[in-house]
Amino acid sequence: MINPNSLLYPDAFLSPLAIDEAVHRALDEDLGRAGDITSLATIPEATRAQAVLVARQSGVIAGLPLALVTLQKLSPDIEVRAHVRDAAPVARGQHVADDLRPGRAILTAGGPR
């Protein structure tokens, strides 16, 4: 499993505690006590899925550690293979990360767009 801190820009001033707190607050606000009812109702618990995070346009990666922490909070056994780290330039269509599982965690975290 990837350590989210390894994806931070080396000179980043964002602490791992701040990342964890921000993700916790966002999930708490988004999911509340009921959780993601759409994912719970439509995706069987044992469903495995694969997702690929692709850059829609050229730019600079920002927030990848937060995305990873979000996925890990939704499913501690999630597998992620990141191809870049924060502050890395990316081209349109470049794969940023892949192998995100299980299915409910992917859909709850944002699913396909």
C-alpha cells in the first residue's frame, strides 16, 4: 500500500494530520451517518473494481495524497498504484493512478465522471 506522505510535494507544508482531518471532515459532511446509500444499495459488498485516474487536461497534480487517504478511509484494504506525485506536471490523457478497489469505495469516493 502506498503511503500518502510519499506522494506529497517534497517542500509541502501540509502535515499528515491536516490531511487526515480534512478528509475526515469532508467524508463526515458528505456521507453523514447513513453512508453512501447509492453505493450500499447498488454495489454488493464483495464487488471488486478497477479504476484509472486520468488527467482530463494538461496541468499540475494537486491533492493526490488527499484522494489516497479518502480511499483508504473508505476501504483500508484498497490498492493504489500512483504514477505521479503532487506538483508533477501531467499531460492530457496521462494516467495518474490506477488499481483502486473495492467497488463501493470507488463509487463512494467519486466514481466515474
